[in-house]
Amino acid sequence: MNLEQLEYVVEIAKTQSFSAASEHLHVTQSAISQSIHRLEKELGLVLFERSRQGTHPTSEGKQFIAKALDILQRIDELKSLNASTSTLTGDLHVATFPSVMPYLVQSAADMKRDHPQLRLSIEEKGSMDIIEDIRTNKTHLGFIAIYAKQLREMDGLHFTPMYSSKLVVCTHQLSELAKYTRVTPDQLKEHKLALYRDGFIEDFLQEFTYEYGPLSILFKTNNSEAISTVLKNNIAATIGHDFSFHQNPLWKEGLLKMVEITEIQQPKMQIGFVQTESREAAAAAEQFARRFRQAIELGHL
């Protein structure tokens, strides 16, 4: 067993494909397959199962991948002990779900000031899109929301939880909905909603429609500013993570109210960082994550 094999295992788990791992690591697929075969023979374990749906770890493989991931992360930490004082270079792509972009911008500015040779790219996307971009090496670090049950599907990726979260209704303080502290499904159906196009919202909408019938939806959008405009002008309410609304400037101005949704059991949700194991970006991603977290916490979010 060697570190190269550990990197192969983690990359295969991350991309769910031998061919994709081969492309990302610039190693022939045959070499990776042979190396994994030798490792499995040495361990006496089958680490991966291949099917038309892709390559997935076995139960024993999941345990091995978790330990391999921990070893590689510790090696990265050793390599980056001096990263805070050394100049970082290369590319770093960071993405977040809507609402914390101001803190992402602040962190990027701080990183660029201290590491002028670092090429930074930041963007706003849905959490599932961010995870997919990390699996395909388009993004190195993501700030995402994820169901606790989905953490089992994060093989090859490292997730650091920061907050727990749930879906709530957010509305203008002067709206009819603001009269409630909690709202039932039947009550919610009576009010117009503008919804951000997000996987969690879509899941909620599908379950709600199945159980209680359709909601009154004004529109769906992937533009967070459109949602803020609707809330500010008391045109409609919206549904989203309670964490996200705490970041909204309108909330800080006292213009918004969050209303809990009753009679619906929501799956547990966590918010935090998901990170690539790309060797060249590990030190920069780790330092950026620390700055981003500090920016959020200092903002009393």
C-alpha cells in the first residue's frame, strides 16, 4: 500500500468513475485499475462495485475510503504548515449557495491581498450543483446545505459541518403571513410564494404537493435578488433555509419575519464546507475556508 493508491481510491470515490479519475490524475485507466486490483488483493477486500450507474464503494470500501481521506488530509496539513505565511499561487475556485455572497467577496479580497499570485474565482450556485462541480474538479471549495442522510453519498469528498438548518417561510413584516408564528400547510396554500430554484425547495415542493396539493407560486427563479425584491415590496413570501434569511440585509433592517412550517416532518439539514482533495488547491482551500467562516461568524450570522 502507498499514498498513490490512496489518492486513486479517493479520486475514484469522488468521481464515481475509473475513467474520470484517470483523466483528473493524468494516469492511464489501466494503471489505476491494476493498482486498485493489487491493493484489493493485498487487503483481501473488494473496494468498488461497477455497474451501469457508475462505480460505487462497497461497505468495506466506504470504511477504507474514510481512513484514506483522513490520511491524505493529514499529509496536506503537514505540507501546508507554513501556508499562512507563504505566498499561495495557482487557481482556487470557490462557490456558495445564495445569501452569503458578501462574505465570500470579503474573504476573496482578503486572500488576494495576502496572496496576490493566487487566481480566484467565486460564484453563486445551488448546493447540488456545487457538489457536482467539485466532483468534476470545476470547483475546489463549496459552502453548501445538505441533508444529513446525503452525507453517506459524499464518498471521496470531505464535508465540515458548521450549522444545522431547516426550511421556513420568510415574509415581509406587514404581510398577512407575518401574523403567524407557525403556519400549517392549509394556511400556507392561501399565500403567494416566489421560490428560489434550489434542490431542497424542489424536494419540499414535490412532497408538499403530493400530501396537501399545490401551492400558489408566483414564480421560480435562480436570481436571489429577485427574491429579495419580492420580499422588500411585500409582493409575496418565500421558502428557504433559516440560516440564509439571517444573512439577508432586509432581515437586519427588521423588515422580514420567519414563520415555521408545522405538520411537516423535515429531514435534518446541515450547512458547511465541502472540499476537493486536489493536491494543488488543498492549502489555499483550507485557508479560504477559515477566513470565510470567520467572516460569517464576525457578521453575527
